[in-house]
Amino acid sequence: MTSKYLVRFYFRTLLLGMVVTAIVSLFTEYQNVTRYLFEGQIGEFLAGLVWFLGYGLLIATVSQVAFFIYLFIHPLGMGIFRKLWPYVQLLLVMYAIFDLFYVRFYRLGMEAGHVWNYIWIPIIVIVAGFIVARWKDREAPGGNLFIPALFYMIFMTSIALIPFLSVEDTSWIYRSIFTLIICNAFQLLMLPKYIEASEKEKAERGRVTKAERNEQKRNAKQQEDIQQQEKEKAQIEKRNALKYKNKTRQNKRHDKG
């Protein structure tokens, strides 16, 4: 992907995080911020809105970090575990589900005395994970992308939620969970489209990147090596045939003698 589309992908994810966080916060923080708009206190409202946008920028950045970590972990896992990697991902997903339900939110809810105020959070993560994973798998028939997408949407989301679960104020979780899920889904579903658009633009412009030039050089070198091997093989066969003829002639002379 060219730097143009990479930057576009990066900033659109940030913008999405800011917008989603602002919208959710305007509903959840009505008494603290939104009411100022209806009361005509525009300065107070704008100050709160700017804070929401900044927080959304933070959530989107966390989502991007988690996504790039996933892009590193996935090929690494394939290289280490090979055919077992899908099963390893499923085990990690099951652990993440147990961790979300019991270790974090059930205990947190028990301590606060309101289990159902927290237990809906892992339900949303899991439902959203299955929906996005199914969507991703349908977009690439035969690609077997359901398990990797499910792993990212559940396991990586649960990991990214860790910094935002240390407070009892549920408004922090509201501002975090919806933005994180939407940003994760956006990156997972849209990255192939940005790569495709980048490749199409390069093809239209006839542009060749450094990586592509290196690939062309490697291919040319491989072709040269193959041709050289074929040439050496032909020379060996020619020498063997010549030796065979000379040996046959010597045998005939010996028989005559």
C-alpha cells in the first residue's frame, strides 16, 4: 500500500474514533455537557465537546496499535504453529471470553453490587465479534478468514480494553467500548479495500515501487539462475555424450586389435 493510502487509512480511523466517541458521549454525558447546549452556554458545551474529541483520538490510537500488533502476531503465529494456529486462536478467544465474563466484569459487578451493569459489555464484544468475523469471511470466499477475524475482534479488543476498566465509572466504559469495536471493525474490513485502491492507482499510473522493483530483480535473478542451470545441465549432457562416443570408439579399436 502506498503512503498516500496508508495516511488516508490512518487519519480516517482517527476521525471515525473522534466522531463515534463524541456522539456516544453526548448521550451518556447529557447532564455534564450536552445540557449546556440547550441552556445556551456554548462555551461550556464546546469545551466538553473538545474533550470528547480528544478522548476519541486516544481510543482510535489504541485501536490502531492493537490492529498493527495483530498484523504482526498473525503471520508470526502461522510461522510458529502452522496448521495448529487456527486452534490456538480459538483457545485464545475462549480464554478472552472467560476473562471478559468472569475475571473482569462479573467480579467487578459483584464488588459494585450491580452485575448486570457490567455483564452486557462482554456480550456486546462477543456479538459484534461474530458479526464482523462473519462479514469478513463472506467478503473473501475460500479465504477461511472467520477464525482470524474472530480472534482479532474478541481477543485483541479485550486486550485493548484493559486500560479503560480500572475505574468504576461506567461512562468511561461507554465512551471506550463502542468506539473501540467500531474502529476495530473499520480497520479489519476496510484495509483490503485501501490496498486494492492503492494497487489500482499504481497500475493506472504505471508506477513501480521500490518493493516491486526488488521483486522484479529477484524474479529476473531466478530466471537467470534457472537458465544457467539448464545451460550447465546441457553442457554436462553434451560432455557425457562425447565421452560415451569416445569410449565406444576406443572399444571398437580394441576389438579390432
